[in-house]
Amino acid sequence: MTAPPPLGGQLPPRKATALEALRAVVWSFCGIRGGAAYEQDVQRLSPLQVIAAGIVAALAFIGALVLLVRWVVGSGVAG
């Protein structure tokens, strides 16, 4: 026995995976998220997914900056 279709005849959008949430946040960091993709993200992403992906992306960005600065200072290019 199957469940009846939801009202309006449309299936609810499936929830986004963690990787899809991270991809949406990274595209948003760059500022190049398209309108149609944004609307799809709004329907599929939960606030908790966006917050978690944002924290992960911010930490990765800060880590990359720290590694870049250490490399530049260590190579003698900065001095």
C-alpha cells in the first residue's frame, strides 16, 4: 500500500545532502549563486545545514589563509 500523493500533486523536495549544502554555501561566499539554484536551495536546505556548512567553509577559508601566510613568510618573499 502506498501513501496518497501530497496536496497539489507534487512531491515534496528531497532534503539536501551535506555536500550539497557545503557547495551552496561556497557558491554563496563567491557571490555567484544563480536565481533558480537559489530558489531550489531555499526549498531543500534547512537552516541547520546552512549554519553547519557555513562554519565548515569559514574554518577552511581561515585555515587556507593561515597556511598561505606561513608559506609566504617562511619563503622570504615577504621580507
